Amino acid sequence: MRHIISILMENEAGALSRVAGLFSARGYNIESLTVAPTEDPSLSRMTLVTRGTDEIIEQITKQLNKLVDVVKLMDMTEGPHIEREMMLAKVRAEGDMREELKRVSDIFRGRIIDVTDKTYTIELTGAGDKLDAFLQALDQGLIIEVVRSGVSGIARGERALRL
Amino acid sequence: MELTGAEIFVRSLQDEGVDIIFGYPGGAVLHIYDALYRQDKIQHILTRHEQGATHAADGYARSTGRPGVVIVTSGPGATNAVTGIATAYMDSIPLVVFTGQVPTHLIGNDAFQEADNIGITRPCVKHNFLVKDVRDLAETIKKAFYVATTGRPGPVVVDIPKDITAEKTEFHYPDKVSMRSYNPVHVGHAGQIKRAIKLMLDARRPMIYTGGGVILGNAAGSLTSLAQLLDYPVTNTLMGLGAYPATDRQFVGMLGMHGTYEANMAMHHCDVLIAIGARFDDRVTGNIEKFCPNAKIVHVDIDPSSISKNVKVDVPIVGCVDNVLKAMVKLIKGSKQRPDEAAIKEWWRQIEDWRSKDCLKYDHDSELIKPQHVLESLYKVTNGDAFVTSDVGQHQMWAAQFYKFDKPRRWINSGGLGTMGFGLPAAMGVQLAYPDATVVCVTGEGSIQMCIQELSTCKQYALPLKIVNLNNGCLGMVRQWQEFFYQGRYAMSYMESLPDFVKLAESYGHVGMQIDKPGDVESALKEAMAIKDQLVFMDFITDPAENVYPMIPAGGGQNEMILI
Ligand SMILES: Cc1cc2nc3c(=O)[nH]c(=O)nc-3n(C[C@H](O)[C@H](O)[C@H](O)COP(=O)(O)OP(=O)(O)OC[C@H]3O[C@@H](n4cnc5c(N)ncnc54)[C@H](O)[C@@H]3O)c2cc1C
Ligand SMILES: Cc1ncc(C[n+]2csc(CCOP(=O)(O)OP(=O)(O)O)c2C)c(N)n1
Ligand SMILES: [Mg+2]
């Protein structure tokens, strides 16, 4: 199963490599990993997406908790949550394709944020599968470049990851 | 008054109560060595290799329960220490290792003797710190000791750039530190303990399986109370030997790959397994698919990640062994329920039956010295009361099987990493902690050569170790596997050009002895033990063809042991 794990850690140099090192040393896979400081600058928040059986996920959360720099973590997937990822896609947009691309972008609630006479750059936010679907809806030959932010997540309702 | 970083280092260790530190100097730590020179509270032991320093500190820690402290220089000093750090990590031993680092402004510059100590040690430490400001030094040292010694213990590295040791600031060593991200658990969950007791008291074929955690958590006394209150059989892992008195009737020996037949059979057939401070290592479980097929499992461990890692358990209890065991004893004493006497009696009858196979028997009439005979004699001659360190190989297994440890912290060996070269330097650490005790290092001609240079350290500090070299002329453990599983193709498992160990010992200023007749074994051991003020190197020429039995072959279950 796919899990989104959010982690609050001490904002220390090397904290990120402790997490990355743990995953490679123990052979767990990381689909995506994002990290940034929080409103409290002494803490950073990391979101990682991983896959594994229940046993593996249990070990992953235990091993993460064991890292001395990890203050708290939450497996978002254990409850209702919202998942978002941002994508920038640069596509070739010429002739009648310009209209068509604009329409597809609108359907996915994308925004065209840069325009040249040959290209569009489209910004799109959503859950990972929505971004995948958008890319699939495009003619593959038109895609010049895609950059994705990696997943962020937050629990719905009162549930929150904070100190 | 302001002190330099080097002075703060020394004062912090003094305030922490450190009396001995193992190390090796070099450019990046010269300020620190100068500060050590100008004081006399902390003794510094100069080993001959940084690996030796870490193993010696490790031996000190295992035998005393106090953290071992090491200082090495940057670059090669730190990389040489890595094997010792990894060894301590795998067996959860508290060490604080200080590594020198190039000055802050040169970090990342490929400077002279620079290595990324934090990066290199990260996967084999409990935690590590880089000190970036002299004002953080004292508190970082306090944190290092706190993290190394609490919760599941382990090695902590503190990397100190040279400029930090020259800068000055006010010194204050904190009495306590707290870290919001690190809060080890102490007491077990009361509800879980109750559930465990219910299972334990309902058991008809119970088994107590304990490991290094009982020794690390100083819980041998409570374990013994619990086991004797219930009259249940006890087995220990290689790391747990001494946690329960080996000469007691309820002790069925070590379990696992080279454990006893009775311990492994009892594991396989038990209906309730009580695992305490043990981590279900693959050397213990054998084939996991076949492990304890009919048992409900209770597992007490301080580290949640040890629980249900290899084997799914029914009643997990996260907590400090000593607290949990004491709580169990109290609850059982207060409970009206007693174990089913008839069932337990029948279970013991079955275990005695397995025990009567005498799985550790060996040939007593051989012309060649049998290694088992040396260890049995060693046990006798030292009245079972020595500290015994070992290296890694067949000799280690025989020592574990034949030396009956009645007390914790007497058996000192590298189980998790299995580091050849551990035995001699570890013995130095033990002897320094207990100057009047008999400290024996059981080793092989392969292992001893990995840290042989430490014989020089033993001379410098007059450490009267007794080295028992079981010299079978081969890398016996490797040879055994090649005999069993590679049709006798002995690739690189023979040692050619062995030194004359007697002369070698003598050249370092020690006493050397060679023993090659079975009849001389006991008298030689007595003679050596009588020499109180000198190191004696006993080179026993043993039967090269001897193998360690019994054995669970790879892929086998605990009920599938090869017996002799
Ligand atoms: C050549 C060779 C052969 C070997 N053969 C065998 C063999 O036949 N049998 C065998 O048993 N081993 C054998 N080993 C050793 C094996 O590799 C493991 O090191 C060993 O089995 C682990 O022992 P343990 O389970 O007691 O764990 P340890 O490594 O001692 O771990 C201790 C556990 O206790 C926990 N703990 C620590 N402190 C506390 C506390 N205060 N409270 C609660 N829990 C705590 C820790 O979290 C950890 O889970 C062999 C090793 C070598 C090198
Ligand atoms: C540093 C290191 N290298 C290699 C090994 C693999 N190994 C395990 S036991 C062994 C043989 C040890 O030989 P010896 O010390 O003579 O002991 P014996 O088995 O003969 O008693 C080897 C090479 C190891 N455990 N450690
Ligand atoms: Mg040998």
C-alpha cells in the first residue's frame, strides 16, 4: 500500500540525510520526499511517500521515530487527509494545439503561467493521480519538460501534526 | 573564567565522571591532548590502533555498564575507529567517541586528513553531533552521554573541528539535558503486562528466551526471580549469557545456530514464548517460517523497532526490562492463579529427555588437544569466575558452550557484527576496569592477528591478561562451512606462515607458552593463572578438524539440528 508519512524534525544540518540514509540502508523505497522549514524555524517538516506491506510500514514508522532528530510523525494515510502536489509542465503549443491545450488545462483546473509563441507552461495542483491523468491526457510528443514538487499532505478535521 | 574548547572538553568529561579514555593522538586533536596532559583525573590509554581503542572502550563498557570513551584524530584516525563503532552499535553498547575534525573553515575543502566523519559513521551510530560553536561544546557532550546510555544504548560520535578546541568561552557543564525529540520509555504498559501474565500462567509448555537486553538493563536479578517463581525453563542468546545462572537446573543452555539441542527443541515445541530483551536474530530463529510454530509470543523490549521486526508477536511490551520483570513478579505473587503443575512437570520431563542426548559431547581420548577440553579446563581452573572475552569463530562458540557464566557482564564478545580482532583489546578494557580480576581472552590464530599490536599496549600498562589461543591452524569457522556446504573446497581458510606465538609474546615482553598435548592442558592453565603480574599467551595447538556441534544448518528450523 501507498503511505504518506509526515515528519517533524529538528531543523539541523544532516537531518535529511539521516532519513534518506535510513531508507537506503534498510532497502525501503521512497517515491517522493519533500522538506521545508515550518513556521517554527527550529523544526522542519518532511513528507514522504512510500510503499510497503503493513509490516514494512510499521517498521518504517518505528525506525523513523527512533531517529534522534525526529520529534513527531504521522502516517496521513491512517485517517482522512488531503494530498496535494504541484506540477509545472512546459508543452509545445503551436497552431490549433494552442486552443486544445488551453481547454485541457482548464478541465484540470490548470493555469497557464508562461506563454511564448511556441510553448505554454502550465501550473497544476492536485493529488498525484490527477497530475498523472493530466499528463496522460496530453499528446506525449508535446511535452517538453515536467517538474513535480513531490507530495505534501495534511490531515482533515481536528487531527494535526504539531508539537 | 573563560576556558578553551580543549579545556572544556576535559572538564566536561571530568564532570561526567569519566575516569578512563582510550585513544590515539593526531594533528586535529593536539589541543585536546595538551589539555589532557595538564590534568590527572582522567587516565588516557594509548592503544596501538584506533580499532583497538574503540574495542577497549567497548570491553570497559560491557563489563562495567558505564559508557566507554574514545578519542581519535580526524581522517584516518576516525576511519580506523569505524569497525569498533559498528561493533558496539550492533550489540547496543554505550560508547562516546570523539573524533577530531579539520578547522571549521576548511570543512568540505578536501583538507589534510579530512573525512566526512558524520557521514561515514551515520549508519552505525545511535546518533552523531558536529560541534559548530564552542559555546555548544559542553552541552553537546552532555547530550552525547545522555543519548548513548539511555533507552536502547549505543555509540554516539561527537565530531569536533580543531578551531573549536582553541576558542574560548565560559564553562558550564549542565547537570541534565532534555531533548524534545528523544524520550525513551521506561515503564511497560500495565494492561499489556496483565495480558502477558495471563498467557504465561496458562502456559503448558512455556519457554523463557532472554538476550543482551537483560544484561544491558541490569535485570539479571529480576529475571532470576521471575523464572524461579514460575519454574520455567530459561535459554539465553549469545549476548545474554550470564543473565541467568548457567549452573542452575532451569537453564537449558544457549539457543540458536550453535545452541544446545534441548534449548532449540524446547523453543520449537513451546506453547508460550516469553522473549525478554532479545531481538529474534536470524542466528537464533533459523528458518523464520519454521520458528516456534505453536507459540503465543510475549516480547519485552525497550526499542519498539525490535518488536515484530522478524517475528510477529502477540503481546508486545515496550519498556525497560527491569521495570517490566519486577512488575510481572509482583503481579504473579499477587495472583491466585498458579502455573499448571502437572503440565509443567510433564514439560520438564520432556526437556530432560532432550537434555539427556548430551549434545555437547566430544571425544575425550584424542591424541590431539580438543578445543572443548581446553575450555572445560579453563572453566575449572578459574572456578567459573573469570571475565572471558572472545574473538570470532569456532573458539567463540566453544567458549559460549563450555564456560558456564553465572553472572552478567562476564562474557564479552562481538555477536551482532562478529568482529574478528575484538577479543584482545576488549580484554584490555575489562582488565583496566577490574585490575585484580582474572581476565581471559579466548581467541584463534586468525582473529588474534587482527589486533595483535595491542600486546604492546598490554606491556605499557602492565595488563596481566591470559590469552588462550585455540590454534587450529585454520580459519576454523570458515573451514567448517566449506566442509559442510562446499564439499571440502577449502578456499583461503588455511593460514600459512603463522608466527611463533611464544616468541612473539616474548618479544613484546610477555610470557609465552605452547601446549600440544591433551595431558598438559590443565597444568599449563594452572601455571598461567598463577602468574598474576604478567600477560601469558598460551598457544594451544588443537585438532584442526574439530567442528562446532550441534548446528542448525542454513534454512533449517530449530528442531532440525545436526548432532554429532
Ligand atoms: C560466529 C557467530 C555465531 C553465532 N551464533 C549464535 C547462536 O548460535 N546463538 C545466538 O543466540 N547467537 C549467535 N550469534 C550472535 C547473533 O549474531 C546475535 O548477535 C545475537 O543472537 C543477538 O542477541 P540478542 O537477541 O540477545 O540481542 P542483542 O543484540 O543483545 O539486543 C538486545 C535487545 O535488547 C533490547 N534492550 C536493550 N536494553 C534494554 C532494556 N534496558 N530493556 C529492554 N530491552 C532492552 C534491545 O532493544 C535489543 O532488541 C552468533 C554470532 C557469531 C559471530
Ligand atoms: C573482520 C572479520 N573478517 C572476516 C570474518 C569472517 N570470519 C568469521 S569466523 C572466521 C575465522 C576465524 O578464524 P580463527 O580466529 O582462527 O578462529 P577459529 O574459527 O579457527 O576458532 C572468519 C574469517 C569476520 N568475522 N571478521
Ligand atoms: Mg583458527
